[in-house]
Amino acid sequence: MKKKKTVVIGFVGTKLDNYRGSSRWDKWRPSIALTQHQDLSIARFELLYNGPYEKLVDEVAADIAAVSPDTQVVPHTLEMRDAWDFEEVYGALFDFAKRYPFDPDHEDYWIHITTGTHVVQICMFLMTEARFFPGRLVQTSPPRTPGAGTPGSYTLIDLDLSRYDQIAQRFSREQMEGVAFLKSGIATRNAEFNTMIDEIERVAIRSRSPMLLMGPTGAGKSFLARRVYELKKARHQVDGRFVELNCATLHGDGAASTLFGHIKGAFTGAGSDRPGLLKSADKGVLFLDEIGELGADEQAMLLKAIEDKRFLSVGSDHEVRSDFQLIAGTNRDLSQDVVAGRFREDLYARINLWTYSLPGLRDRVEDIEPNLDYLLAQFGEEHGQMVRFNREARTRFMRFARSPEALWSGNFRDLWASVTRMATLAQSGRINEAIVADEVARLQRLWRPQLARGAEHAIALEAVIGEQAMVQLDLFDALQLEAVIKVCRQSKSLSDAGRKLFGVSRGAKAKPNDADRLKKYLARFGLSWDQLAAS
């Protein structure tokens, strides 16, 4: 493979490069010194300057030709009046980068950041970091002994942090801490949920675009939205408040007033000005839960507020400005609402950039145990008393919590309520089997109406496996197979069903393959996933 040519891009040093007479060779001049290194072959030096420095540029080019005849010096004058003005400098460099014929396949670009004003150096760094300059930074240093006439040293800085182990490890630790923060330190075991939280952490830090959290009631949308805000607050990315509203509570004429505010006298009862929640969320985060419940007028006004960062309060002719980040929540399929005409297509497109579907507790049965520990610890902090299960009680509760009988229809709210009841009744901080038995009975009563509705849709096992196979099954096998088929029909994929069915035993395996275990189990009865998914 042919070696790439080295091309340097840098500003002429109006002070450091500006020496004349024969004594100039005893001075350290960064631009010339870089071409003096015996181990370095520079094919081209793109010499940038602004102002009346043509003569200096010619002198520097001549001296580079004297020490490195193979180096071509190409002068570039940039249109900027003030080299200390960020906007001017960045704009001039951006224009230069747009018209420059970069050829990274054949040329290696070194961005010299030793010369130029501090503003120039910072902008050169930013342009390189953003890959407008597709190269590496080069920093030159004078020789240790002044007047030695030697070129000093140079250091290449590659902004690909993966090359710098200690820095990369620190950034990795920061990212892991951010993910743990979003999960409140809960050691979740669901692979899909962990992957989703990893991405949400990256998006939360790097983006201010709207975020849409989907999932059933009680899946933790509000909790996660607040944690995203707190993470951004800790990283100094927001200065304002976290403002939360459940849109299902908005009704009639008061909906627009609650969101966008009103002026005094806008309508009967408006005795004073009201800023509205969008204004209250300025420089912060606005979480609108159940956004699908918004009316058509509020949807249109919200779209303008998101896109333009301004809106009209009710009764006002003067626009209000508010720069907030929107996090929306819903337990509905908004795409279906768009088709049905209940939700604006343009608003859905605007909030659908970063969309995450939070699984319900029944889809994360392996996470019940770590959440149980978290909720117990939280209860202990709030009430000043540590509460624990005895071994038999914990085993009994977890056996029920993971079983098909446990609907967890309220998701984490149900689990929180259950833990709160048991912890409150625990004498001397110990949850025993009697407390668990009472709680299991209470949950069964709570879910009985839903279980009854589910019984109406009970599986006709004979229709699935056939009459002949059915008569050869023990009652034990028939009941087990019926439960497995029910879980399969409620799952999104073979792997999803496998995780639910083998949520406990998979932890003891070095390389759990839930899908393969379930596939083999179904094959014993002549069944396949495709057959069940289609039925």
C-alpha cells in the first residue's frame, strides 16, 4: 500500500514566525521548525493568514523551501477582520474547510495549533473534533535550550479517544455511571432493557431533541423522564426545572391555559396572568405524560412551541419564548391514532425522533428481584428501619411473582404497593411467610376480574396438539404445556418467551440460550414457534 502524503494546515505565526536577518536561524519558529525534522517528510504546508502579512508569508515560505525543498507551501488568505472574534474565526475556517479538496484516502492531514491567536487555536481544535478537518492535531514545542537552532519537538494528538486508554476508560466509567444513575443503581437483568437504557443515556447527554417514552401505565415512564432530567442537570446541560403534567387531566378550555398560560381577562375567571407550564419549563425539561390525550388545538400549539421555541398565551397578541426539551409519554400506539385522525401526523413526526418502548413488569420477570431489593432499601431509607424477608418468605413471594398467576397489571406501581404493604406489616423488620401469604391472597383478589376475563380466552389444548396427542398426556404435562403456550402467545418472539419461562434457571447457566430450550420443549409435542405465533 502506497504511503500517504503528510499535509500540514496551520496559521503563520505573526510573532513566533516573525524573525529576520541571519540570526533568525537561532530562533525557534514553529512553522519552519516543523519542516526541519529529519524524520518527517511534509509534502505540502497550507499556510493560513489574515490581514497584511503577505510579506511575512513569503519569507516563511522561502525559509521552508531552504530547509525542506520537497515541501510545497500554499498560502491562503482568510476573510476575517478580527482574529480574536470567535464567530468570525470559526466562520472563516468553516468556509475554508468547505472549499478545500480534502483527500483522506491519499493524504494525512496535520492541523498545527501552536500558532495563531488563542481563539484561532480553539477553533482549529473544534473544527478537527467535528471532523470538518479530517485529520489530527499537531502541537510543536521549542527546544529545551534556547538559541540552539534545533527544531524542538512535535506531538500528534488524535481526537479518537479509543487510542488513549486512560481517557477512554474515564469516559467509559462516566457513561456507566450515567446508565446506573438512570436505573437508580438497580442491577436489571433484562438484556433488552439494559441496551435501551445505554442508548437513552447517550441520547440524553448529546441531544436536546424530543424524546417519546411508550409503555403501559406503571412501566416507569415518569420515573425515567425525571432521571433523564437529573442526569442532564448533573452534567450542567439544563438550568431550568423539571415540569410534569399528565395530559389526561386536561379538560376543555382550561387545557390551553394550563399549558400555554393566559393573560388577565382572557376569559371569565382569569383574574391574573398565568405563565403556563411551557414557560415554567424554560431552560429545563417538560414531561407530558399521555400526550395522546391532548386536543387538536393544543397539539397544533405544542408543535409550534417545539419547533419555534415560542407560542401565544391564551388571549395574548405577544409571543412568549421558552426553550425547553420535551419528553412525551404514552400508553397508546400513536401511529394508530395518526391513522385514525386522533393525533396530528406532523406532531408525531416531530416527537418520534427518539422513541423507546418500556416493557411492562411481566415482560421483565427477571428484574422483579433486583427491583424488590431496591424498593425495600428505599422503604428503609424513608422510614429509618431496615426491612428484610426471611428466606422461606422470599422464596415463596418470588415463586408467585414470576408465575403466570401474577399479572402485574399495574406494573411497577403494583410491585411498589406490594412491597410497601409487606414492609409496613413486618414486625422487627422481618417479612415472614404469613405476611407473604396474605399479600399473595390480596394480589390475587386484586387481579381476579382480569384473571376471569383471561379464563374466557383459555387455551383449547386439544385444538393445538390434536385429540390423539391429548389423550396420551398426563394432567401435569397438559397443564404445563397449556401455560407455556399461553406465555408464547403473549410474547413478541421466541427469545422473549424463553426469557419469561426460564427467568430463574437461566441465571445458573454460563451461556443461557432460552430460545433453544423453549424450541426443544415445544418440539417434544410436535409444536413450533411459528405455529403458535400464527394461531
